[in-house]
Amino acid sequence: MNAAGLEVVALDLSGFGASGGRRGHLAAWEDWLDDLADALPRRRAEASGRPVILIGHSLGGLVCLSYAESDRPQPDLLVLSSPALASNIGAWKQAVARFLGRLAPTLPLANGIHGTELSRDPAVGVDYVADPLNQPTTTAGAGRLILEAQAQAIQGVDRLRVPTLVTHGEADPLVPCACSERLAALPGVERRTYPGLRHETLNEPEGPGVAGDMAAWIVAHLAGSD
């Protein structure tokens, strides 16, 4: 992205990474959307009016799509990488999450993610497990809210007005590639899938090419808006 002349700033969701809050917990879905609503205008001011692009991966992709469907201040472009509009979590586990999410919302539940599901590169899985900021659990309350947000995001896709690029690995074992097909039919949305790539396409051996595709799409759309 930097090589294409794009500055990148990372934002951790509350409860994850270096952000504050109870680990892996979310009290209300709006909290994450409000975090973005605070960050985007500030970033636009820091950028002195230059375009601001919002990029979200996996759960972050779901958050970004939900945000773009809201009435909050919008980015100029949107990129969704393997957006978690669904998952391969079994129906019974989803039912348990919905039940416990109301009964015991702060109960931590293992996310069950294995490093091999992220990339064909074994080093990615090793780094994932060894990362001191890795959050291996999500609370039942957060799980319930995420499941509800997935359904709401799918129902609200017609409210998406921001030019959007969707990327997805066709061999994604965590977020089925088919779940992002609905977005491809929307005006202003381009969807690209990558055969053989798993969940973290940017961390696959072909990752630099995927990142290059994202950067090229962004630069082309910015040039077209001049």
C-alpha cells in the first residue's frame, strides 16, 4: 500500500489487540461502529482533506460493512477482505452462543481457530499462536451480537453506497467464500476471488499480489474521482 502512495493506519477493535476493554467482549454492536465514527472524521482531518479508504478483514470486514450501511460519516472507498457475513460454526454452537449470550454474556468461549486455517504458509499459523496480542476467546455476548450483525448486514446490503472492493479466498475454511457472493450483485461493488487461497489472503504466499490488486483498485478509483 505504501509503495502505491497510500498511507496505512491500523485500528484495533475494543477488546482486541492493543485497545482497552474486557478481552474479546462487546456490550453493544454500536460500540464498534461508534469507534469508527470517531476515527474516520479525525483521520480525514489529519489527511488534510485527502480521500480516506476503510479496509476491513474477516470480523473487521463485517464491522466495516455494517458501518457503511449506517448513517455515520462514510469513507471514500471500502475494501472488504474475507468479510465474516457467515462462518463455518455449527448450528448448535450458534444456538448455544445466542442462549449464553443473554444468560452469561461475559462467559469466554474458545474461538476454535487453528493456524492452518489462515494460510498455506505454516509460519503464519505459528506466528498467530505465538502472538502475545492473540485473543483465542470471545465472550458469549460478543458471539451473539456478531451473529445478529451478520444477519442485519446481509439484510441491509442495499444501503451500501460506497464504491467497494470485496476479496475472498476460494479455499477459506473459516468464512465460506460463497457468503460474499451477495455483495457482487450490488451496483458499485467489485468482487474478486482467489482459487486455493485460505482465510488470510494477504498472508498467503500470493499475498503480495492480492495486496497489489487492492492498491491498484484504490488508485484507479481515486484517479477516476478527480
